[in-house]
Amino acid sequence: MFRVLRNLFIAAVVSAVATGLIRLFWKLIGGGALPLHGWIALSLGVLGTVALAWVLMGLAFKSSREGWDDRVDNTLDPGRDDADRS
């Protein structure tokens, strides 16, 4: 349970830093003021992107660690040569 909370905290910090960097870049290029609803949408978008990347990479590591990639039957793959099917 502690690991999940720690990882959520890390994702929230990464999201906050990314949102701040986007704000800085927006000011540097001369962008106007962003209303409260814009900040909420930007924060949720960045947090959602970070969370999605975190979950997908976790699934890739879990699949690799547990050997799910090795269990796939490629004998009927039309792109493989007969010599590769041993």
C-alpha cells in the first residue's frame, strides 16, 4: 500500500512540475492569462498523461518479468520463415 501511495505522490509531483514548466513556457512566448478552468484542464491533462504512461510501462515491465512475451505461439505467423519455426 505504501508503494502505491508513494508512486501516486511521485506522479503528482511530476504533473505539478510539468504544469509549472508549461506555464513558464506560455509566459515566455507571450501567451495571455489562463483562467481557472484552463488550469484545471491543463493539470488534469498532464496528470492523466503521466498516469497513463506510468500504468502502461508498469504493464510492460510486469509482462516481461513474468514471461508472458515468451509464451506467445508464433507458429502460424505468416511473416516467419520455415527455418525460424524450429
